[in-house]
Amino acid sequence: MGAALALAVGVAESTVSLGLRQLRSSGLICGYRADIDLAALGASLQAMTAVRLGNHARPEVDSFRQAAPSWPGVLSLFHTGGTDDYLLHVAARDAEGLRDFVLRYLASHPAVQCNTPRPT
């Protein structure tokens, strides 16, 4: 990574390595990430799904916040203000996969407000 960065900015690799080391030790760089091609993994559809909780008591909110990130396809969980409480960034293979996710995980979680009957 240091060599590619050094080439891109036109400085010596040792200079980049030293700079990166200093930034990591100071806490300014706290990690690295990989951009994954979700379509190559068979998840070509991404969606932002608004979630409204039916009850805002601490146990229900905590239950949802702990469960949602572990559900298959969930990429991110965002807390929002306003009518909806959360946004879930979800990846699925297609629209049917997204529908299955909503029915299996969102509609069946007891903290989530649902306007349709919950599956049994």
C-alpha cells in the first residue's frame, strides 16, 4: 500500500511509510477498509430500508440494535431522527431476496413496528 501511495503522490516510499506510521500511532488513522464488489458475491441489489420501532423502551431498542447488524446482508445501521428510527443499508441478490429479508428479519423482530401481520 505504501508503494502505491508513494507513486501516486510522487514521494519516496520511505517518506510515505514514516508518515503512515506517525498517523497510525497518533490515532488519526484508526483502520483500513476494503471495497467489496457485492455483485460479484451475488448481491447485486442494495437498498436503504427505513425502520420504525413500535416501542422505544431501552430493552426493545437495545434488542434491535444488537440483532440488526448480525442479519445477513446488513451492511450498515444508521440511527435517524424524525418519523423513522433507523436506516438499514442492505445487500440482496434481487428484489425477491430483499423481500425475504424484510419478512424474515424485520417483520418478525418484536421491536419493529409493522403494519402487516407478523409471519409465524
